[in-house]
Amino acid sequence: MDAHSKLRGCWRLAALAAVVLSACGGGGGGDSAGSTPSASAPPRPVTQSDLQIAQSVYGSGPRTPVGFYSDPLPSGHEYVSTMHLKNADVDAAVVAPQPLYELCTDDWNEALAWSELGAQHAPQYADLVETNDDPRYFEFGRVRQGDPTFYVRARVFKCAYLDRAAANLRATVGPAGTLNRRPLTAVELRDLSEYLWQFTKYNNVGYAVLDSSGSAGAANLSHTLHIGALARGGISSGCDRVDVIAWRHTLDTTSGTLQLEATTLWSFGAREASGVVSLCSL
């Protein structure tokens, strides 16, 4: 074989090697903008940047997404408190670590009796001034004696809607009751998840709902609230810590049983000074 033939053979081998490397994704120095994200790095579950999340938990940004469930307050009252009656409200023997859960009944008289017991056990008695009936619950409006500006809405779930006896409000994960309304739909689960959020620690200063979204499996539905949570102080760098939490209800579409889980997805540092929010290193 002459020198020209050998040279042509080497070029063929080099070209074949390049094709093989290309097919296998090998080779370096490529354009990173066109690369595929690593399977170990899941896509960010919220659209907000860390700075935008920090602004929300410090109170300078929105606390809930557009279209999130709202519970209009009755007019004519300066202060309104809304609560669901729990087993501990009607039975003083229910103390930690015993499970704590919201009561349910389909009997209006039983719900009224529980409302009266709850009022008697409260630090300050409130007189019954109004009753309301919702497809999801019975509601008893009360005004505190000596403080007519303070209106308490005490609610009792209807078991035909939701039975929370299997839940434990002292726990952040585990059984969350049974949704008994039919049909079981993603809309029902979303409404329930956003409604229950109102009665958690996440509905307080220092927390913000970043996103409310659902997904479907073969035999279940899930709905997740992504929540930003602020933990102030205690960090030597002068930063507060912000946690991003996935608070998820999963519904068995055959039985209606609910499971709850709460997972911290990531954390970062932030601070607020003179009304200006910025990021910092933990």
C-alpha cells in the first residue's frame, strides 16, 4: 500500500471514530446551552427565583398564588377567627401525645352540642349568635362575652364530606382522613388541600404558598402546595434561613383515603434590612 492509500485509511478511521463519539454523546468542548440537564437534577418545581421566594416570606411579595382558595369573612365584625372543632375541644382528657383531629358528624344537633362544649371549655365563653349550613360543614357563629367586636366561626365537618378521625394534627406526615364526597376529582382534592392549609402553621407570618398544583397516577390523585418558610435568626452569618417545602395530599381514588407528607426540597439564606430583601450565604 502506497503512502496516499495509508493516509486515506487513517482519515476514514478518524471520521468513523468521530461518528461513534457523537452517537454515544462523547467528546468535550461542546455548546453547553444545548446539553440535556442531568437526571439527578429535577426541574425546579416553582417559577419564582430564590429572591422572589424570600420577598414573599418576608411579606413584600404575594402570600398565595392567583386563584388560590379564599374564605370570605363576614361583614360587621372587627375581628373574625375561624376554627374547626377538634376532639380536644370537647374532651379535656385528649392531651398530647394522643392524636388530635377535627370532628365530623352529619347530625346538626350533635354539631351544636359540640359547639357548646367547645365554647364552655374555651378560655373565654362566646355566645351563639348565628348558625350556617355549608355542604362541607356546619358553622356556629359566636361573639365573646364582653368583647362584641370579636366573632368566632366554629365549624364541624360533615362526615358525608370529610372524616378526619384517622388524621393526627400533631404529625406532619401520615393518614389525613377520608374524603367521602363523590365523584373523587382533582378539583375536589385541590379545594380540600387549599382549604385545610388555612388551619395549619403555614397560614401565618413568615410563610407563603408559592404554587398549588396537582398530578394523577394510576389509582391516586395528588395535590401539592409548595410553601416558603422563614426561620429567623440563630445563624452566625447574619442570614435567616428560607426552606421550600412540598406539602402534599395523596388521594386513593377507590377508597377516598388521604395521606399527607411534607418534604423540605431546598434551603437558602436571606436577610431583610430597611425593607430591602437580599440573599446571603448560610
